[in-house]
Amino acid sequence: MRAWTCHGRTQREMVDKLQQAGIIKSQSIRDCMASVDRANYVVKPPNGPYNDSPQGIGYGATISAPHMHAHALEEIVTYLQASAKKSELSVLDVGCGSGYLTACLGRLLNGGDCESNRQQQTLRGKVYGIEYMKELVDFSIENTKIADIDLLSQGVVTYQVGDGWKGLPEKAPFTAIHVGAAADSFPQELMMQLDVGGVMVIPVGPDGGVQNLYKVERLRNGDQFQKEDFTFDNLLGVRYVPLVHLNQNT
């Protein structure tokens, strides 16, 4: 079993197949993906909500394939665990789309129904989801209210309109940043919002061209962007919708 073939008839079956394929490696990611029902975050897809493929959610946006969400979560969770002694972790989800991955991240922090987090009680913090269109922000909120409303009522997850290239500087620094759309270059302003030792998972490459998923780690602080303050790890080839430049979106 491999990526693109981890289809399920239920959320549990989809997660089981992602684990069998070796994409889900940790119990915390298995538990948290199993606890957030993808069916609540899609728009009646013809192949069902648990198909291992990206699906349109309107406004030119998509929800990524489940295996891509699992890849991103596995890359991020190690950094969250390494920073667990901090009083509160902070995560930014850029291009939150329908809210699915934002909710999964919320289950890793003050996890509610996430069994592994209830037992360990090690990860606490907040997740901020941003989208450039108010309609998608509203869509994320309404989806989260279906079965994950505790994440909203407890303030673990918040959604708001924002420019993905500029991030959310008033809430920085972030232990982790996930970007759900492909940037045509590495977004320096967003990278500067990472905490030292923090990680960004981001697809980079031109729309319709070669794109790769990168893990970017911040090594040291600095007032100005310096490429040497970061490491860049090319994880795998991907295909994402572009990260919108708001000043070009008329």
C-alpha cells in the first residue's frame, strides 16, 4: 500500500490504510486524524470523503489528499513534542481551506478527543488558521462546529482572514507553520515568524510546474532575513494550488 491508494469507506479505515502504508508513523497522529472526521470538511465529493485524493471545496481551493495531511502532521509533531516544555505552543495553518488540518492540529494541542494527548497531557497551545477569502474562513468555522466545536469554544483553534505571504505577525513566533498552497518562492516574511527550533512545512514551485514539499527549520534569531539562519529539506514532489498574492488577486 502507498500514497494515493489509502482510500477508505470510513474515517477509521482511511487512517488504518495510511498507517499500513507507513505514512502515519506515530500514535499521536493516528489518534488525532482518526478523531477528526474528514466527511465534515468536504463538499459531497463523488468518490466519497475518505478517498485519498485532493478534492475541490469551492473558490478555486482544495482540501489536500489525506496522505499529504498525514505527511505534514508527522513532520510537525516532532517539533511540537521537542518544545512541549513551553507554557503554550503556537501553530499557524496558512491556507486552512475547509479547516480539516487546522482541526487535526488542534487535536494535538489540548486534544479533547485525541486519546494519546489525553494520556500524555504534554502538548498545549493554540492553532491559528488563516485564509485570504472570508467565505473559506466561514466555511472552516461551520465545518468545525459540526463535531469539533470544543476546539472553538475552548479557544484552541481560531480562524481569520489573512494574507498567507505575510502570516500572522501579531501571534508570532510559531513553533510550527503549515502552508497548504504552493509558494512560487520561499516566503521570507512568513519564515521570520518561526520560533528558533521551529519548523515550516511548505510546498514551493510555480503553478503548473515542478513543486516540492520542503521542511524549513529556523536555527537562530535575527532582525533581518538571512538564508543561513534556516535549513531546507526537500521531502517529496507534490502538486498544489498556488499560494495567492493578495495584491495580484483582483
